[in-house]
Amino acid sequence: MSAARMTTGSTPQERLARLADEAIIVASRARKNKKRLSGNNFYGEKLARLRADATNAFRELSARSAGDASALAEMIENTFSADVDPRRRLESKRDLVFALSTTWRSTAPATASAGEDELFPLTLLEQTRRGYLVSIARQMNGCFANGWYDASSVMMRRLLETSIIEAFEGRGIAGKIKNSNGDFLQLSDLIDKALAEASWNLSRNTRKAAPGLRDLGHMSAHGRYFHAQKSDVEKNRAGCRVAIEEFLRLSGLL
């Protein structure tokens, strides 16, 4: 059955389960033919398409708790990742099918359009082939869509932090953002280093946006009485889109 036929005319849960089965088959055939799923070959491209279809099906699922959504996102990531080992892929696929048949069984398709509540487009992050970036953004977008604005702000801060690190690593200058123990600096210091880095010329919009994204995330994570509102996140929405994409392009991932 083709991926196109397999992903139409059924519920998101059914499509995800079928796509997961197909991912196991593709991975098995790739191993048999000694092809890398992360390589530029038929099997790598096939898995990437399955992963994109799975991402779209995940978006259609109605809201559950943040914990349930995060757990399901991790199962999907491990099932469709090009870099996971075969045993973990199979275990994640089994856990995914079980969750879709139990916790998520009665879920109805979401009514909101897929893109209107995205703070950062998952389709763009898919191009990086970095599953952890997609996972962070999926949680960020999902929390925003469901009105969990503190959680969304914290994940936005995390995505910014990771993107800055990717930029320094991509340029081969990661040592500039590590302390004497070899650990990466905290976000405030990362931003200062990024703004001062002479090997690139950040746009004015990114220079303006990065501190605001950091501050909102800090307040949502640590503010005793602060609770982010939709307007707080909306105010930083454009900055999130611009700054994170710019750092990912500096990293060479986009």
C-alpha cells in the first residue's frame, strides 16, 4: 500500500499506526540492503516521507495532557528517526501502537488548522534532520495551541538555546560557549556570546528578539507569581520565527 493511500480515509490514530508499521519495514529493508537511513538513498527518503506524514497525523490529534502529548511525541520520534537503533525503534513502535489504542483511542481530529497555532513551522525543522529540534518545537507549538502559555514559553526558550548551540557547533567554535569544565553556558551568556560573535553578522531583528524570548521563558519557568498569557507569547511570536531560523541557518542545518 502506498503512503498516500495509507494516510487518507482513516483516523489520525489509524494512520499513525500504519505509518509506524511501514517505518519498521523500511528500516528492516535498509539494514538488509546495507543502506543508511540517514543517507541520500531510497530508504532514507522513504523514511523521511513517512516521518512527515506521521508529524501531520500527530497534529490532528485532539489535546490530551502535556505529559501524554510529550510521551507520544517521543514514541513517534524514536519510531521514525533515521538514527535510532533497531531494537529501540521496534520497542517505540509497539509502545506507540499501544498508546494509540488506549490513551488516545477516543481522540477526535482537531478542529484548528495545522499551521495557525504554530510558533515555528515543523516542516522547516524537519529539514534539519535533527529529531530533538522537531520534538522541542512540537511541544512548544502544542502547548501554545492548547493554551498552556507558560509551558510554551519555556520550550521556546529551550529551542532558542539549542539553536544558538547548533550555530556555534556548526561553525566549529563551540569552545567559545563552554566553561572551564567543558559545559555549555547558560542561556543569558549564550545570547551575549552570540551577539558579540565576530564571525557572523546577526540581523537587527534577531538581536532585538533573543533577549525577549529569554526573558519570557525565564519568567514562565521561575516567576513565582507570573503566568504567561497568550498576548505575552504572541508579542514574541515573530521574534521566535526570525531568531531561531537565523541561528539554524548559521549552523548549516537549513
